[in-house]
Amino acid sequence: MGKMRSPNYPAVGLTEALKLSEALWAREKRTYVSPEAAVAAWGYSGMSGNARTKLGALRRYGLLDEGNEGTVRLSDLAMEIVHHPDGSPERISALKAAAVKPELFRDLYKTHLQSSDQALRSHLITRLDFSDSGAQNVIEAFRDTISMAKLDVADLEPGAAEEEKMAPSYTSHQEESRLGPDHPTERAGAAPGGTTYRWPLSKDVVVEVRFTGTDLRPAHLELLRKYLELAKTAMQAEIGDESV
């Protein structure tokens, strides 16, 4: 039986991904452009295999937004990194968020942060069906990403909620102006073409709301509130619970 195809992961480390983001910002700012125009900022004359690989890496780190007809631009998360100086709390938080955006890196961060390369290689090959070369590429990209984001065991606080441990969040200035800095909502990060919010409701219950599209308005939130009222009524009728 042949070896399965290696799972998807960013083919470059976060260090290179940030250089690519900065080059794209210098050439196109936040204009939605075609993929061909985006990779031209990196010296490519067309959509070669390497160019596609680097575009894919930026997507997996959450550094690109998708627009209409396949266009792309730098995401809010990328802007938090590009626009803040080294060592600033905003940049550090955004780097941590980008580092654990890729699902594979989130998992390895939890299970193999301090393992040897040999142990990590064995895990990738025997448990996740990576090829030898694929495993080596993952190790290099993962180690670089963890180092660049300065993630360590201190970020895995005992007793913290799983989602908080695995996905450090950031808050953009745009969000603070909309919700206020003391709002209890915590943004989980901007998914391509959308925005996700997460609220803890109790020790064991967390609600996550994702809005797709880029034209989110207060009227949409009011409509959502009405839908939630209907859902509440239906749940109360089903379980006979009149509590809030």
C-alpha cells in the first residue's frame, strides 16, 4: 500500500512569510490584486509552482484575504505585524496568532514543542503519513515559525481553555474602535473573507460566530440577535427550561 499524500502545511517558515508580506505591502499596499500581480512583488513573472507555494503559505498563516474573482490582499493580521515595530505587544500578539493558524502547527505546538527533531520526524512519518522529504520541510518550517513568534511552554498555561492555548488571539485597532477596548468579546482572528468572534459563556461552553464577507454592518448583528431569540425559544420549548 502506497504512502498517503502528506497533509497540507505552510511550505515556508514564518520568517520568510513575513518578508513576502512586507514585499507585497511595499508594492501593492492593501489593494486587491490578481495572484499574478501579487507574486510579481516577489520577482515571479507568472504563477510558477514556487509562486503558488508561497501564496499558499501566506494563506495558511492567515496573512492574505481573498477577494472577488480570486484576488488577494494582505489581511488585518498581516497589517498588525507589518505596521508595528519589533518587540511591540501588538506585533508579538499577531505573530503568535499567525504561527498557530496552520492546523498542523497548532497540533505540533501542543504535542511536540520541546521534542527532538528525531522524535518529531518519527511522529510526522508514522502518525501523519508524511514522506521523508515532507517531514524535513515541516520540521524546518515549524522550528522557524515557533522561533520567530517566540512561542514557548509559558504560552501553554495550565488550566487555560483549549482554544486559548492553541490559538493566541489578537485585536486590531479597527475592532477596538467598533467594540470598545473593554468589550468582553475576544476576536479569534480574521478568516479569509470573514471575521470570527468568540465569547466564553461558562466553564464548558464557548460560542463562536463567524461572519463571511467584508461588508459587516450593525444591521447584520441586529438580525443575528433576532435569529438567536428564535433559537432560544425553540430550545426552551424542547427542554422545558425558562431560565436565561
